[in-house]
Amino acid sequence: MKQLILFDDYGPILTIEQEKKMTWLDLYNFLHKNANSINNHEEMSKYWNQHVMIHNVETNDEYTCDTLIINGRLVLGINLDEN
């Protein structure tokens, strides 16, 4: 079972479990569902203005990221300040 754990500035907030690797559509559907859920609206609204972080589960290192198109693929890029 693969897991995607979404983190905010304070730690883990939500876990997505799935058998396959996540697609951009999977991520969109997850965010859309939680953004539009009346039951989750107050809980989720505090996350929308926080930075998106990439979390390395093995080392607990975290990185800010940006969305890039590289070689025709949509990716989240890290270490952009080191160039």
C-alpha cells in the first residue's frame, strides 16, 4: 500500500492511501473534495495559504517546492535557490 502524507507548517495533516502512484488528477480530486466538503471546510481552510512542502519520510527532511514543466512533464521542484 502506497501512502501520500500531506504536511503543513506544523506537521502531517492528511494521509491518502492508494495502490498506485498518485497522478495529478488524484491530487486535484483530493484537494477539490476536501475544499468543497462542508464537513471539512473549517478544518481544511487553514491550510490553503500555507507553503506546499515535500517531506522525505526516511529522513524527516522537508523542502519548499515550486511547480515546473520540465521535458513535457509537470513536476514539483525542490532546491531552486541553490542554482
